[in-house]
Amino acid sequence: MSDTSVLDALVRAECALVAAYVERGVAPREAGAAIDHAFGLDARGGSPSATLDVDALVAASVAGGNPVIPLVEMMKQRVPVEHRAWVHRGATSQDMLDTALMAIAQRAVGEARSWLTRTAETLRRLAAQHADDVAAARTLTQHAVPTTVGARAAAWARGIERAVTRIDALGYPAQLGGAGGTLASFLEITGSADAAAALPAAFARAMSLDAPDAPWHVTRWPVTELGDALVQALDALGKFAADVATLSRTEIAELSEGVGGGSSAMPQKQNPAEAVLIRSAALRAPQLAATLHLAASLAVDERPDGAWHAEWPTLRELLRLALGASGHAASLASHVRVDAAAAARNAGLTGGRLVSERLRGVLVPLIGAERFAGLLAGDDDLAGALRALPEAEGLDVDALLDPAAYVGLAPRLARGGAAGAGGAENAHDGRGRAASDGSGHGVDE
């Protein structure tokens, strides 16, 4: 995401346009070879922009409002005179900058995806390992019902896996429309409508990007869809990190990061440093995506005035956050520590009230709702109170109060099972929705 990476991608895009002309038989092969050689594209490794003065380019970019205008002049000075006409021929600045950003995004998202996949796989193993370890599920901050540590970890993994699915559906189209998005210049240069229409696909191949259906100078779905997918990934990582941070509180202590997290002033502390970094990225990301959408909605005319420019730093920052957060998440998942004993201890803090939902179904028919409410009042252990009830004679109080006996499908969910999976009694349509019996009620009802 550095300035050098952007400049490299811009130089590659300019050279790719020449390569597209060569592929279509419009430019001589000698031109393509000479221009590639001038920027080291005929050699392994290295930076195509190594011979360019980045600081000078930045300073010169202000006058024209983008870096492509001075870049083209810099590039031409390094190309043999007889081939200079092919540099940037027929293109507009937005063609090159959009294409360069798509190329950078494609590489960055590919790397982030590998971290996301690694994170999800690690969390799936953690979920299976702790599938049966009881913990208190919390709703609106309070103890609710029993769950398991593994079910919680599996939920983290599912969120990340879903984000990966969305990332996999992204497209990374090249941009080549000319000054007004009509490809008029390319029609003049190539000499035929068919040749001009084929040029964007050749350009995309040279950049290893998707062929565009049409110019998207002011139809910014490639940028907004990319931003939305990145935010979804950061949302999922943020949820994972937020739970780690919360559950690593001293008074809860069900999780810990296990490494790092020192304090400059308090030597006893082990702060959840990676969770904090991930959360900070997740908190910033939605506003960046909102900027991309605002820019897309204000992309006026056939080339936008300012809206396009607002995308460049915004998209780069969002990609930076996705890379950093996904890398930290993979690290965090690999060394997060579970204290199953602490989770079990916390589940017992309310003296059996964690299974109140279950107790209501058993006891209200025996003692009525009012006496049941009185039974739950206070914070005494419920076991003694239940054994003192004449109506509860014959009940296995220990089994009734055992949170492990009321975790529902949590172990199954932790091991990768689906809550909606099952036999014919759980009929669903092709999209996983409960099928209807025609009366407006689901068949499960």
C-alpha cells in the first residue's frame, strides 16, 4: 500500500497498455520490448519505478490533480524517442490510476484472504477442542443460558468464513475508456470498432485483471463492492477481537492472549494487545467504506470532480487495515488461551440461575409462576431451595441444575454441525429457509 507500490502499479499499467496494443497488432513489438526494458519489466524482481523520483512526482502531481500526468512525461523521457508515442496513447489518467489500484487491491486482498482462512481454520480447531466446555452465554452483558467455549469460537469462525465467501465473489476489472468513457481515441488508433472493443480485454490480460464489461469511470461498483467486502471481513475480525478483550478481563479470565501485552507503568498487566489492534481497525473501517459510497454517489458526469480523488487514500487505508487486522487475527487465533475452569466457575456464579429457562419449564407447572419468581430472588444457591420444595420430591436436582445438560446444540455447532441440519422433520427450501405448509406457517411449527 506504499507510495512506491502504487507507483510500480502505475508504471506496469502504462506498460500493459503498450502490451495490449502489441497483442492486437497495432503497435510494433519493438515498442513493447523497449518500453518494458526501460522499466525493468523484462527482468525478474526489482521495482519498475526504481528510476523515477517519487518526491518530484508527488510535487508535480498537484498541478494536474493526479500523479499520472507528470508520470507519463517522466516515463517518456526514459523511453527511446521512436517509441515514446505509445506511452499512455489514447488513455486518460483515470484509466491508469483505477487499473493500478485494482491491481494493488487484488494482491492485498489475496494476502488478507490467506490470513482470514488461516484464522478461521485455527478457530475451527479451537472450537472442536472446547466443544463441550461449558461457559455462560451473555446477552445484553448478563448471564443468560449455558453455552460452550467451542460454540463461541465456531461463531467467530463462521463470521470470518462468510467474509471470505464474499471476498471470493469480488471482481477486479481493468479500466480503459479514454477521456469520456467512449473509447473514441482507441477507435481512431486501432482503425476499427472491433479492434477498439477488444483492447480493454487485452489490457486486462496484461495486468492479470478482469476484463471490464464497459468503462466504469462513474459506475464505481468495483470500488464499493471491494470496500463492503473488506468491512465485512473486519466486522468478523472485530467480533472475535472484542470477545477476546472482554473475556480476558481480570474478573472474567476465560481467555488470554498468551503473549505480549506488557504495560510501561504496571508490570503485572498482560494487555490483549492484538485484540486491541484488531478492534481499532474494525472501528475505523465502516466510515472508510461510507466515504467510498459517498464518492460513488457523487461521481457526476462522465468523469468525476473530486469524488474519484477521495477514493484513492480511502481505499488504500481500508486495504491497510484489512491486511493488518487479518494478520494479527491469524496470530491471535494461534496463541489465544482458554481457561475452561474459569469458564465453568463463572457459569456457576449465579447459583444455578443460569438454567432458569429450563427450571421454569419444570417448576412453574408444579409451584406456579409467583412462587417460582420468589425462588429465583436473591443470590442463594438454588440447589438447597429446590430440595426443600415438597413438589420437587423425586426430581434429580443436581441434573436439573447442571449447565452442561442445558447447552442445547452448542457442542454440535462447535463441531461444525448446522442447527438446521437434520431429517425430514426439518424440511427446508433450497436456501435453507423453513419450508411452508401453505398456511403461512413453517412446517416446523
